[in-house]
Amino acid sequence: MRDYDLLVVGSANADLVIGVERRPAPGETVLGSDLAVHPGGKGANQAVAAARLGARTALLARVGDDAHGRLLLESQRAAGVDTGGVQVGGAPTGVALITVDPSGDNSIVVSPGANARLTPGDIRAADGLLAGARVVSAQLEIPLETVAEVVRTRPAGSRFVLNPSPPAPLPADVLAACDPLVVNEHEARYTLGDAAGHGPADWARGLLALGPRSVVVTLGAQGALVADGRTGSVVLVPSARVDAVDTTGAGDAFTAALAWRLSLGEDLATAAAFAVRVGAAAVTREGAQASFPTAEEVSAL
């Protein structure tokens, strides 16, 4: 029996957030709100989101030996995440600079810091964590070679979920392991290039042709499109209608919820139907981790 529903291998950042009336054009300066500092990073966000839903969750990441690193560790532990795999030191904690406009849309610049020092050796040293996970989830705010080592090191029978964000060219062995590959429109278009086609169904089929076992295309307020390479089915999963306040972290909440429900044995479309509700709940509150709902809050949506 595995010890964890979900092992998240990924980034941990301090989110430095400023509200703006509009995002600046090139060369332009705009005034914003007071600076707010929140725990974030796509890996840390996914771990907190899954644990808050009730998943047995562990995080494999690297933070700096600094105040931001301590903030991140405290946030993980408060959510119930096992932080035994979080390495400390080697560089300052990663930082994300985030602007949020009145519609809730955000723009993000990431300084990787310690995230860039999470190495393939760290993955090999954490073989006990990998062996104990039903599902392993990763993103690309850590080195691609480290993600590739996750694919090589994870035990047979575990499921690998990848959100290629920020997008980068993916090796064939990484693509072949994805079950699913989770992308938004930007990530889908980047990965497909000139072969992107004209809409989500084309993106999903084109991505499947690259080798993943399954693909999920997130569509914001429209929900998600699920494509299963085993059956050839392409299913649109609609989202609940909500008033968006802040979209920061919503994609991470979706991916975490999806990965958790897959660890419980749900099929991809059923897991995605739950995940879109989690993502919808997350955009109704400000912040990333602070906005992630409990299972009871999702049920009430």
C-alpha cells in the first residue's frame, strides 16, 4: 500500500503581489496597491491545494535558508503536507512578481532561485518518497532534467501528471509518461507550434499525437477538454459559473484536484469534473494558496 495519494515535485516561491488598474505597456510605469507577500510556486500550490482537499500529500522541492523559505515551509505544514522531501539551502528562495488587474487576470515573472537547484540527484535521493506515491505531479518551474529524472525514477504503477508551465520543448520520454499532460491554451499552442489547429479539440488531438497517454486542456471559465488516448474520446467538462476575483493559482488547484482524484481510481473525465469545480472555487477569493477550497467548500459550490 502506498503512503501518499500525491507526491508533488516542483517549485516553491514567495508570491509578491501588487494590484493594478491595468498592466503597464512596454516602458510605462503604473502605480499599484501595497505589496502583499504570499506562499506560492506551482509545486507548493499544488501540494497545499491537494492536502486541503483531503489528499495524503508530500512535496519534493528546494527553498532557501531565508524568511521566504520559512514562510513556505510553515504554509505546507499548516495544510498537512509532508515536507520531509523539501531541501533547504543552495540559493535564495524563488520569488514570483505578480500583478493582478480588477478583472482578476494576472501577469507573473518568476525568479527561480533555489528551484533551479533542485537536481536529478535530489530526485534519486528521494526514491523512498517516489516509491510511496500513487500519483506524481510535476511542472516546469524546476529544471527539465530534474523532471526527466522523475519520469525515469518513479516506480512502475505510479501515474505521472505534468503541467508544462512555463512551456518548454519536452523530450519524447517525458511526453510518453504523461497521463495526463495538462495545458492551457498558451501551453498547447507553444507545444504544437504551427500544427496547433483552430480550437481545443484540435489541440487535444494534436497533443495526443505527440505521445502522452492522455491530455487535459484547461479553458478557464469554460471548464476543460479531456482527451484519452486509450479510448480516443474527447469530452468537454463545463465549469460552474462564478464571479472571478483573482485567477492566481487556479490552474494549480485544478491540477492538484485532478491528480488526487486520479489517485483514488476515478476515470479522467470524472476527475476533471471535480477539478473544474475546485478551480472555479479558487478564483472567487484573492491569492493563491489562501484561495484553495476544502472538499466541503467544493461540495457547496
